Amino acid sequence: MYYGRNNASFWVAHATPGRNPALIIRPADDEAFRQCPGLAAASFVVTVRYGNESHVLLDPPSQLELGVYRYESFPPPRLPTIGPTELEVRLDFGFYPGGDSGQPCDDTACMPLDVAHTGTAFSGDEIRSETGERVRLAHGPRAVGRSADTSTCSTLDPLPAVYMATENDFVFTDEEGMPCNVVAAGSALPATPDLRWIQVLGDSNSRYLVTRLAEMLNLTLAAEHTAVNEKHPTTLIFHDGTGSGVVLSFQWFFVRQDPSDARNLAAINLSSLAAYLDSIPFAPTPAWPKSFTATETRVTDLFLSFGSHAPGLTQSGMRAGMDRLDAGLRERFGLARSTYLLLTAATEPSTIPESYGPQSAMRNNMIIKNAQNAVANEYIRSTFPDTIVVDFFSLTRTTPLSLKKDSVHFLSEVYSAQADLMWTAMHLADLRVEPPSLP
């Protein structure tokens, strides 16, 4: 069992009959392993496939008895489908103690090799029925349908995503599974100043996202800077050259496992657009439009991502990081009109090269969800209650392998969807500044 539980063939899945079916996952030899404590810490990924649509179940299963898992709530399809509903069941970990609490070891950070030595190993393989087939629901939920008057998504966390294979695109639903619309990047916003400064603090995923958003807004890369000992640009500045409209900037930042993250944050000068541009040692110094430097332009929209460069952090380690960054975040959030937290994207452990060793023991979605994102969300909501949280995790958890560049990065379609979510967040923030007039 020690090794077998980490293999998909150790498990079987089946659907219960009736109008309200449930998915049951259990050991193939359930008599030999009945009520086995060593099987009580497994994790799975279940994708519900309604023809063209893919929905990933985000809520954890209940455990009927030790080692027997039950999913009984399935999101409805957007459109009517013909034929049975398929359930793709994949084994993440057959054994991951502490994964659901984000604390697989007692320290602020865990070494992947130490976690692996407890018997934890990522699988990623599909669990089938006893007959070797994919599980099907004879009676799935009824389709919610499409409505011309579907409203804009009013809450962006949680924000379940649906992948539409034919369109190679994503649509979104609210917590009740009802469709909601996002605001396309570049659409008119309710309260846009003459010069809108959008600042993003994040890692390489944020850099890809900012670059894609700039393309969607028809902005030009005006300047970039790469800090010492870095391989890729750590500062990017995009604008359209008119001195008005949008200036979009990216600054390299992420939570670390040491105090250098607080020092890096303290070095980011967001007191004004002019001060920020002057603080970066561009070579040569660009000729900025006068509006960038002649007025004290403040940050209109400040987006923060804590990134994925500290995969070893546990819940306690992430909390220590929030304590360390607190003063710097309070100062910078206080300088912006509107603030946003971009939850860290899901990872794909199956694509981590074997030469990297057992990194998947810590670089996985249980840790991202239950340690990093859970603590970041808790900290931001309690410290900055007006900050809008944007659920990039659910979107990227639903992203198919075909749209993933590697274990942590994505293709442009995903960054386009993220850009639309950013724009939707700005739309919601603007409504607070400029509420819609009553008819």
C-alpha cells in the first residue's frame, strides 16, 4: 500500500445510480483496505465533461469512511448536451498528510525531498471504473442556458471557470453556477482619468500577462530594465505615446522565503508616476511625455501577485511573509486609488522535469490553494477590505494541458482571459468611484 496508493490503478471510481448521482472513489481492493488510515489523505482532480464544456470541481470531497471519497455536487452545463456526462478523475496524490491544511511539515518551509520521504508522490494519472472505462453520469444536471441579459460578474473570487473546447476559450459562472460576463480588456471604463496608471507587481506570469494586456490595448513598449543578476526584464513600461490614456507598468516582485522580499518592496517607489520612472535606471533614459512627469500622477490601479517563487512555503511560512511585507504593502496600497490581489495561478506538476527532483511534493495545487492563496486572501481581506481579489487559480486549474507552456506558464489564450478579468476588476472598482446613475 505504501507505494501502491500513489498509483491510479490502486483506485477505482464509479457513479451511484439515480437522479442525483454521486461520484465515489475508493481502493480497488476495498475489502483489504477498508477503513485504512493510510488512505485518508489522498487528493484528486475531477473534471466534468459536458460535450464541449469542461468544469473542474473545486470543492473537496467528503470521506464516507477512511479511504472512500464522495463528490455529489456537479456544476450544470452552460448549454444542453446529448448523451451521458463524462467524469475525468485523476489522482494527484495517494498520500499527502497536511496538504489540506497547507502545512505538510512543522516548519515555515518544507524541503520537497523531506516531504517525498514521507511517502508523498505526485501521480497525475487517470482513475477508471472497475471495467477500465471513464465514469459516466446517466443523469447530469440540467443546462442553465445562455441569456442575453446575463450580468457582469460582480464577485471575482471565487470565480469558477468553464473551458469551451470548440471556441478554445473560457466562460465564467458565479458561485451558484449561473453564467456571468466579464468585461473585455480595452472596453470603456466608468471612471477613467485622463491618464490611467496601471501598475502590476508580480513575477514572470505577471510579466507575460502585462505584455499580453499591452497588446490587447495597442500599447507600445516604451522602456524596459533588467536588474543585476536577473535574466529577464524586471521593469516594463507601455503607453501609446500621446501622454494620455493608459500607462501600463510591470515591476518584478514576489514573496520569498527570506527577508529580501521586504527590501525589494521597499525599493519600489510608487509615490507618483514621475518618481517611479525616475527610480528605475533605464539606459538610455526615455523621453517621457510631459504629462508623466509634470504632474503628480498617482497609481490608479495597483495589482499585486505574490507569485510562485517560494513553493516551499507552508501556511505558517506564508503568514510570516505577510507579517514581513505588511508595512511596505500598507504604504503602497495607500498610494493607489484602487487595489487588487491576483491569486497565484495553478501549477502543472506533471510537466516538472525529472531532473528537478521531487519538486511536485511542494510545487503543487494543494499548497498553492491551501497555503499561499488561502493566507494571501485572508491577509488582504482583513487588512485591505476594499481590495478586489481576482481568482486566477480557478481559471488556471481549469486550463487544459494544451494551453500550458510549462509547469507554471501558459499560452496567450490564458493570459488574454486573465487580462479580461483584470479589466473586469477595474470596471467594478470604477463603479465604486463613479456609481451608475439611476434611470
